[in-house]
Amino acid sequence: MKFMCSRDRLNDAISIVQKAVSTRSTLPILDGILIEASRDDGVKLTGYDLETGIEAQLESDIRENGAIVINSKLFGEIVRKLPEENVVIETDEKMTINIESGPSVFSIKGLSAEGYPKIPEVTDAQKVILMQGILKEMIRQTIFAVSTDESRPTLNGCFFVCDGTSVEMVAIDGFRLALRKKEVGSDLPIMKFIVPGKALHEAGRILGGKDTELVVYSSQNHILFDTGKVRIVSRLIQGEYMNYKAILPKSGETEMLISTAAMLSAIERASLIILSEDRRCPVQLSMPSDEVLVISASTELGTLREEIAVSIRGEKVDIDFNPRYFIDALRAIDEEEISIQFSGSNGPCVLKPTEGEEFAYLVLPLRR
Amino acid sequence: MKFMCSRDRLNDAISIVQKAVSTRSTLPILDGILIEASRDDGVKLTGYDLETGIEAQLESDIRENGAIVINSKLFGEIVRKLPEENVVIETDEKMTINIESGPSVFSIKGLSAEGYPKIPEVTDAQKVILMQGILKEMIRQTIFAVSTDESRPTLNGCFFVCDGTSVEMVAIDGFRLALRKKEVGSDLPIMKFIVPGKALHEAGRILGGKDTELVVYSSQNHILFDTGKVRIVSRLIQGEYMNYKAILPKSGETEMLISTAAMLSAIERASLIILSEDRRCPVQLSMPSDEVLVISASTELGTLREEIAVSIRGEKVDIDFNPRYFIDALRAIDEEEISIQFSGSNGPCVLKPTEGEEFAYLVLPLRR
């Protein structure tokens, strides 16, 4: 194998595929990046931890076809430090990879590409075209609520629902729910599937450009995010997702309009005196009048009390929350003002837009 | 105690004194910051780990004198998150500290200032005035060679020598030496002392402004760096410093002129394939001609070979080094070109300016 390429583009491609290279694998070959050069398909880099696989195309001048596996961390460090923009990569019959740039010549021991596992082909797939920026935002706005509790595997991913015109993403961890919905077109295929949190996390870091398209392919067992230059493949989580529509109350007994930023910063301050280890210490919300929300917290370190101007309709409630859940939801909301619906002191609380149904964040209170 | 101040200035002062607050103390009061307000002296914040003490003055509007100790980490986090620029700090007779800013009121439990240890007074001191930027640079350029081996306490600090016109700073760790010298005036006091590495490290992070003065006071047992707004006090290390002038060879058998940046980046690349845990793997220097230096490394991961254009006078040598020592020294050098003097394959190697004596970095080779 022999090809010439740009150091900076090679560096970008390595950074992308490294996100799928397992860091604690028991098989040395999985610590590696697969490099494949073919005059027909160009140069392709691959990282794969047997669950999520990422392939990146690299613009190159190929002199000789071939393939090899090189340690991911070492390869990344070397390329980042190369002295010149022109790089020549060449392998010999002893599985040595020469990396040459200006006056520097590295010779690194590689592994045979034959031992590298194959990323599954996504065949018989349905597809939907999305803007990368939209998917990236929807991931950021829901992924924090994906459960890490392995006893309920279906909750370890985000549920995607495409109903023909919109895409809905849902994550639930037993104490809260995050839902985002976006109209994305018409005549789209009807489909639903559960994508593992890790694959989505990596996709969220790689996706960019607001105005760039992305094709999402889903088959029975796999999903493929294809940007043209980068392909992210993941297994899907099998099973029936929780019936989240039954959990989301249609309306609450109390509705409050509040500034997102004011509520977020007050709860962040309250969380400073709530020891993170001690989940029993809540943030307390109370409503002395229809125009005032009092946010307070009290622990052995001290107390915080803060008032926020709001507009309340219905029964006033006193209610306790884990501040983390509110902070995650409020950070995911871009709207300046939101509506929060309460159903008594022990019922779920739902953060919604003041108009429309683009999002819903449900948080269960801590029982008093 | 009651005073009003600016959130941002309070935040700056906390960040400065926090550098002297011990993070793993057994006495809770040492995790705290001492706040003292007096109409005569203003508001002063203090952090002290019984070795290094830092005091910062804070511009304030004092309404009531007093003093209290508050947990450093919590105080820092709270002030950073306060919603408005105006802050009111007030204590009550129960040692509660109220921190009020806009709609937020924190009430935090404090500790009595009476239990806080006194920072030593630096009396009968000699003094020298330096520019902060010069001292900051000299610290950065020597501190990495301070020994952490506690069996030779005098090497756990930087040796300062003021000979009447110049200041010299020296650090030695048994394998290398770093020396910086700067002409700073005339008619200065003759003095020498050993400052603990930790105090210098913190001073280096706090000192700023190239054009701002700093007074250094030294007594028998203590040193005080005084910027006017900030005072850093440290004990001095007692004992006789190593006779470093006897170690530094006057000249070498071989002299090489080389680009600092080219040598640094080549050795950084070589270090990528030298496992940091395996100190026996050296960077190898060899001189195939009077105009070429070859830098190479070879480990079980692979090899690197790189040529640099140089100018060599005298005997050509092959020599092995720990790359870390060269990297630290080369990063501390601002000059584009340096002179390196070798004394055979097993003798010390000295990095010097091509003219003058403003610095010397001695590195011992690894024996072949």
C-alpha cells in the first residue's frame, strides 16, 4: 500500500474514526485503525468496537492498493506532530508502516487487515434525509435522559419515530423523559427503532454543518448515518420501547410561565450547596403568590433562597426536585420562555414550549 | 462584618488565594479562605497551607469590621455563579455568612477566624525590586528542573542568587540543571536563598504584567513576593545549595549550532514512540557529518529517524538522552538558535545561548 495525502485531512479523518475505537479492548486489533487504499474506492479509515463502527474517506493520491491496521492512539499522535503538510504512507511485506513527512520518517509495526472485523452491511434499509445540524441538536437535547441501567436494555438508547412527516426522538431513564419532535418533510417512510446511546453520542460529536445533508438508513438490526464522507454504523437495540405517550400527562393542574435562563441559573446556584453524592437533598419550589416562584435549597453547608417573577394559573404547589434533572432539561431548551405544568406535589412535572409541541421534558419530583 | 464589592473582583481575589489553600488538609479550617474586613486596611482574603500563604486585597465598601473563614471551594463556586455584579457579604453572630446578589441570598456556615493560623511576618528583610514579567519567565524557565526527591531537601527548591546587579535562578534534579540569569539593576543587596518549588509554582501563576513591579523581601527563614495587591509568603528551604558552578563545564569538546524549534519538534516526535514508562529507551543523537544531526529512536512500537541541518565544530559524538529533559529545556528557550556543547558520549551536555550567559541547561546522557 502506498498513498500521499494531506496531514491535516488525515488528522481530521483519524479524529473521527477514533471515536469508535475501543479504549479498553482485550483484542489488540480493536485498538487499531484499519487503513484501506484502493484506486477504485480511495483511502478509507475505519474504527470499530464491535457495536459502533465509523468509516471516513480520505482524499489521497494512491500509488499502490493495500490495507493494514495501525494502533489508533500512536497513529493519531504521530500524524498530529508531523512537520510538513505532505505525508506519504507506505507499507512493506513485513507489516511495517512508513509515515514520511519532510525530514521525518516513522516506521511503525502494523497488524494484518485480515484480522480486522467486518462492519455489518446495512441492507434492505429504509431511509430518511435530514439536515446534520437538526439531528445534532436533537441528539444533544435528548441524550442526557438515556438510561445507563442495563437491566432495562430498551431504555439504553434513544427511540426514533418517523411518522411520514416528522421525526421524534425520546429518551427515558426512569426518573425523567426527554422528547423532541421536528417536522422534516413529507412522504417519508414510516419507521421506528432504538439507537444505542453510545452511537448517538459519537454521531453527535461528528455531525456538523447546519446546511449539510445526512442520510439515515435503518434495517431490521442496524442503523447507518451517512454524510458522504463519514459513515457511522451501529446495531439497533431490539425490543418494544416504553409506551411514553401514556406517561406524558395531557395537561397539569397548575401551569407556570417562566424565563428559561432565570430558572436555570437559580437551580444551578441551588445545586452548589446540594452535595452531588446526596441525592436526598432536593431543590424546593414554592409559590407564595401567582407572580412569584421561590427556589430554595437547604443542606448542612447552608441555604439558598431566590425569587423569580413568573405567571401561575391554577392550584399553587410546593414541590421538591433533583436539581440535575431540571438543569439538563433547561440547558436543552433554546426558547426564552417556557410553560411548566405541575400535577400536585407528587405528580410529574412537564416542561413544554409556550406554543406547539416541539419538546416535552418530564421530571418526577422527590417525594416529601 | 459587612461589606459590598464587585463580583468579578471578588472572584479574581478568590482565584488567587485559592492557590495556597490545601486541597487535602486534615484541618477543616485550612480548606477555608480567611476574610478580614477593617475600615483601616480594607478587605483582605487569605489562603494558607502552612507552607505558602497568599493574601489578596479587595476593593470594597466596608460597613462593619470583622473576620470569618469560609470553605474555599464552595465560596469560589458560589461567587462565580452569582447573578449580579453587586455583592453584599455579611456575617451574623452565629458564624453564618450571607452572600447576597440580586435575587439570590446564600447563607453559608463559616468558621471562627480565631482558629486560622497566622502567616509569618517577614521582618529584618532585604529587598530587591523586579519586573513581574521577568520573574514569571525565569520561574517558567527553571522550575521544571526542581527535584521532587525528598531525600535531598535543598534541591526541592530554586536557588536564587542576587550578586548586586543580576538575579540568577538555578534548579537541579540530579539528572539535569536549569540556570537563568538576568541583569536587573545596580547597587542591589547581595543575597541568596532557596525557595520551595510549590511557592514558586503558585507565584508563577499569579504574577502578570510585564511592566508591573514586584518587591521581593527575604529574611532568614521566609520570602515575600509583594505586588501591592497580592502578597505571597513562603518559608525558605534551609541548608547549603549544591555547588552548581563546579558541575557546569566551561566548554565542551564538541560545539553544535542548531535551530531550537527544529530540535524540539524532532525530539517531541521521537518521544511519541518512546513509552513514557520505559526510561531506558533513549533518543539517540548522531553526527554523520559536520552539517547534519540525526535524531532517532527505536522501541518495540517502531522507529523514527530525522535529519536536521546543523553546524558542528570539534569531535563528532553519538549520544543517548532521556527526551523529556531535552524537551523541557528546549521549550524554556526563546532564542531561535542555540549552542549545544558535548563532552564525549558519556559527559554532560550543555545548552547555551550562542552569545552571552543568560542561560545554561545541563543534561546528563544515558550511558550506552
